[in-house]
Amino acid sequence: MSTCHTFVPSPLGDLLVVADSRAVVGLYFPGHWYPPADDTTGRLVEVDRHDVLAQASAELGEYFDGRRRSFDVEVRATGSARSERVWDRLRSIPYGSTVTYGEIAAELGDRRWAQLVGQAVGHNPVSIMIPCHRVVGADGSLTGFAGGLDRKRRLLELEEPDEVRMQRLF
């Protein structure tokens, strides 16, 4: 299946969104630590000329406007069996919540796998839609994010429950 891509404006910079005819297969920030290889993104298309990219763009706009908490557009991430297990787990983290790398590792069978979980989280090919920004360090600190820690902070702030936001402000 051939891929194509577009750029979607966001408050975090223009997002590179890659899709095939059925699903979003990549979503990357400017300066992403692990960008896709140039030969894997396909041709550049206008967002309104591709159904999946148009849906992804609309849903991302709603997410950043605070009107969307989950994504309906089909998303497909391909990797090792362990990475896919981690990415499946990321999809189940509720909006406005966080989990630690260690918690995910324990769920997968061994808390000592936290570093392996971190590697899979860092190589998540579909940022935001597979919410890797919701994974934090054991002490709740913001750690490693392929889009940069400032973006991770801003995504978590966007998703903060109102009562938490009010406590942080006052």
C-alpha cells in the first residue's frame, strides 16, 4: 500500500502526518528524534485530497482546541512484537491520565523491562494519536519524549482535568 504525507499546522509546530489509503501510519513533530526515512513518507499531498489525512487533520484540530479526547481515524503502527504490545497499552491510557514506564513494564511481565518500554515509547511512530506523552518517570517527572519535553509538557497541560489546572494556577 503506498503512502503519502502532508503537514498539519498545530500549536506545537507543523506536524508531519503520513498515511496510506486506510490509516495514519506516522505522526511526527518538527525536530522529532526518530523521524521517518524520506523514502517511507510517499508523496506530499494537499490534506483535502486524501480522506485519511483530511480526517486526521480535522481530528487533530479538535484535539488541540480541547473538543476531542480520542481519535476515530484509523491508526496503524508497525514494529516488533514487544513494541506493538507497548503501543497497544499506550492507546488505553485515558485522556488526562499518566502511567509510568515501570507500570507498563510490570503489566507486560517484568518491571525491569522499563528501559525496553522506554525505547518502544520513544520509537512510537504515531505521536499524539498513540499517546506516548502520557508516560512519565517513576517519580512522575517528565522524561524522554521524541518530540521534546516542552511539547510533552504542553500536551499534558492540554489534557489536565480542570480541577488539577486550577490547583496548579493558584
